[in-house]
Amino acid sequence: MLSQWFTRASAGVPGSPDEYESFGSLVRLRDIDRDGDKDLLVSSDYYDPGVLLPGTGSGITGTGARELNVVAAFPQ
């Protein structure tokens, strides 16, 4: 798998880019939706909702991304 880069300006990622938001300062790579592919949960801090970027067989995608009321710093 190749390295991937996502911001709030990436296609499909909800929200709009804000200066000093720190989007991506908290991340978790887990199969959150239990479909067999690892998903990426991204947060900017402990107060904003997380963004779930779904995983596919070829990597993470912005297609179908959605905000969740969970931050990426949730317990393992």
C-alpha cells in the first residue's frame, strides 16, 4: 500500500479546512465498521468529532467518509 494524505480539503472528507485546526493530530487505524478492511479515524483534538475514512481493499478512501461523535483517542 502506498502512503496516503488526507485533509479537510480532500474529496469526500466532511468539514472545511480551518487554520490551526490540527486535523490529524489524533488518529487510529482499526476495522471500526467490522467489514474486514482497516478504517482511519481522524480527529483534530479531544473536543471535535472524529472523521471516519473507510478502508477498502486498496487503501483508505474519502468516499463515504462521515463524522462520528468519537475522537481518535478512544481507549484501545
